[in-house]
Amino acid sequence: MIETLIWIVVGLVAIGLYLSWTAGRLDRLHARIDAARAALDAQLLRRASVAQELATSGVLDPAASIVLYEAAHAARQAEEENREVAESELSQALRAVFGEAEQMEAVRAAPGGEQAAGELAAAVRRVPMARRFHNDAVRAARALRRHRKVRWFRLAGHAPFPMAFEMDDEPPTALADRPGSG
Amino acid sequence: MRIGIVCPYSWDVPGGVQFHIRDLAEHLIGLGHEVSVLAPADDETPLPPYVVSAGRAVPVPYNGSVARLNFGFLSAARVRRWLHDGTFDVIHIHEPASPSLGLLSCWAAQGPIVATFHTSNPRSRAMIAAYPILQPALEKISARIAVSEYARRTLVEHLGGDAVVIPNGVDVDFFAKAEPKAEWQGGTLGFIGRIDEPRKGLPVLMKAFPRILEACPDTRLLVAGRGDEEEAVASLPAGMRGRVEFLGMVSDEDKARLLRSVDVYVAPNTGGESFGIILVEAMSAGAPVLASDLDAFAQVLDQGAAGELFANEDAEDLAKAAVRLLGDPVRRTELRERGSAHVRRFDWATVGADILAVYETVTDGAASVATDERLGLRARWGLARD
């Protein structure tokens, strides 16, 4: 009798430890998503700022300037629910404006243009990177949260179910001459 | 930035991953970053100042061959001490899924962790059995890097999630500026790799060699690498054995000079390659490349635009392509030029910038790396001493 009770207690303690460890794992995953999301936001903002700077610099022709300014402005001001669409539209605008190598050459030739071009190239390469890391974290958290033990014992608490950030982040060809990096 | 790099394989045994880590560490130090590499090494081995020994690796049969791995209580303690002393902004683990230092550090650390997956092994039963154990460690990795599109695909299939592709780096100028050696020039084919490792493909080349000699009798084959030389030429007719010259193990300088000298560099590997750094080195040295059409090789050679491909393990096809190349100096010059332009994307200047971009992306808005206090129960109940 006593022996059975001891075994039951041991079993319960083991289950408790396992659940506590799983909750710790989930907590760490949520922290990872938050950090990845912050990094993604920073990269998106950087990209929009460089685009806006270029649009107002006078290096581009007026039509291209307006298109790029519109898109960059919309991306920076977008509400959370429209963010993915606005950022995708900025990617499309960047592709349209910097689709040709000549346009990039013109930017580089302008005073301070070399630096601006470098910043834009870095920004359009880092956005897909940051997005991939963010969505990878989201996938890992979702896989764990779908597990029975997490659902039955409500280990996720009130944390919202993590959502992937889906957008078109294809960089302009003139800026993505290094394949296999996106 | 304070960067910690974890090397899973013995520092004293030469290998692709070790060289990659050495070059990466030296490149980053050159840019002014603080770098510490944790690697298995014998206590007697002289180590560069930036390498910290994690103790001697133990040879264990793993994954079909004998691997030298680090595990156990002592190694785990060394990993924790290294993490604690280093206070790194980011740690970069290589091969986190191999049961060695990579996995141990993944287990012991928390904070921004970057991991590079080098190999693309088919999913093994051990991996499937270990999946529930691996997953909690692997899900701590904030950013995954695969060395090729092919490696990324296998990673996604086996472990889920996603990775960015950053190729291995090569010091292009080191190869491009090497001095050709006259005695290695004039109708020569080059091969570099372990002679007794069938996956490196020397037997395929030996099978094709008589046909190449029939068409171009002056051809010589230069072979650099360890292994039994007599066994390697055993399949050749006695009269042709003299056309094969064995150079043994060569230094980095001689390797570069060899690649600068040969008319065609042949890479007949039959499998097990996830990147193909030797092709990039050959192209950097301006050698026209003829390689088997493995996924990884085709990608490095830009689907055949920067080098010729032949059907894998097909000696007939290899011989035909080699003869065609040896007799066509115009095509060779064209390949030289295309190759030299193509390899710039594998130069450390480019690759290093990409890796730093990954570091900066994961450290944006994150605390530094610390040891993972796994027994956090006491802390959670407020009983831990601070």
C-alpha cells in the first residue's frame, strides 16, 4: 500500500518536472520569437528608411521617386494587419525602380551614393534573412504548442498563437548578384 | 563583437569544417572582432592563440565511419566554463546535430546562437530515435545557415524549419596569385583528395584514364592526397602507370600551385558532398573544372556555366568530356575566365560580410550568450542563492 503510494508520488513528481521543463522550453521559444520579430522590424524599418532617403535625394527621376516614396511611406506607416501587404509592395517598388543595373550605377555615381547603395543592398539582403529566422522560430513554437501535453495542461498560458510573417521579399536583381543567399 | 565559435571535430586532424572555421576566425579577427574557438584537441597539440581546447576527442564508430567526438561529463563542464568565461555576444556552432561539442554547446547555452549545417546526410535511424532529444537543443538556435541549397533542402526535410544559404569561403587571391610550376604544366589533369576513399572518385577517373590516353597520349595525371598508391593504379595496364604521378600530401602553397598549373582539374566524386570547396579553389586558381554532376557540384559550377559536368560514376562520359576539353584551348580559356568571375561570390570578403550580417540580425534586441541554468526550479521557487 505504502509502496504503491510512494510510486504514485514519484510518478507525479516526475510528470511535474517534465511539464515544468516543457513550460521552460516554450517560454524560451516565445522569447526567441520576440527577439526575431524585433530584429525583423528593425530590418524592415531600415529598408524603408533607406528607400525613402533615396526617393527624396533627387538622384532618381521624378516618376521613380514618387513610386518609391509612396511605397516606403506606406510601409513605415502601415498598421499591424496591413504590414505584410505594405512591405511586399515596397519590395515590388524596389524591384521596379532598381530592376536595371544602370539605375544602381547612377545612384552610386551621385555624391554619397556609394554609401546609400551599400546600405540599400545590405537592407534588401537582411530582410529575407531576418524573416527566415523569425518564421523558423514560429514554426518551432507552433510544433511544440500543438503537442497534447501543452494543450491539456495549458502550458502556453495566455501567449497568443505565433503567426509567421509572410511577405514578398525578393530583392531587386541588380542588388542580389550573390545567389543562394536569400 | 565578441564571437564564440564551436568546432565539432579535432583541431589536429585536417578537414573541411576545421579549415572553414580557421579561416572564418582569422577573417573576423582581421576585421577587429574578438573571437574564441572551442575545439577538441590533444593537450600537446600547439594551438593558435584564439583556440581553446575542449579536451581530447574519442574515436567512436558513428554514421558508418570512425568519428572523433567529444562527449561526457568532462567535455560538458569545459563547454560551460568556456561559455561562462567568454561572455559572448553570439556563439556560432558548427554541425549542431552531430553528437559532439556542437550538440553539447547547444544544450548548455542560451542567447543568440547561430548554427551552420555542413553535411547533408540522409536521415539515419539514430537521428530519428534521437529526434525528441535533439529537438529541445536545436530549437534554441536563433539562426540556421546551410552551406548550399542542397544542404538546406536536406535540413528542411529532416529537421523542419528553414535556413539561409551562405556558401563556404575561399581566399580567392591566395589561389589566383600562386606561381605555376613548370613541371606540372603541359597536358596535365589534376586530382586532389584521399586516394583510398572511393567517394572521392579516383577509381572512376582511373577507369576513364586509358581512354583519355588513347586520344591524348601525352596526358599526365597528377594526384595529390593520402593513400595507397600501388593499389590506386592496380586497375591500369602496366604501360600506363607511368603517366600517373603521385605527389602525396601537399602543403596549401603547393596545392595552389598545382591548381594554377594543371590544364583540367577533375572532381569525380561519387557522393557525400554538400558543398565542394575544392571546385571553388580550382576556379580561383583559374583551372578549368570537370566535375561529376552531383547536386552540390552543379550548384557551385552554376549548373555547368562555370565548369563542365559529366554523368556521375560514368567513366565513359568523363573520358569524353576530358578529351574534348584537352583538345580545345579556346573552351579552356573561356572556362578560366568564367570561373574567375564566378568565384568572387565565394571570397571571404563576401562570405564574411554575410555571416556578420547573420550575427547582427540575431543580436539585434537580444541579450548576450550565457550558460543555460537548466535546474531553474530552485530559482523559480526563490530559493536560489544569487
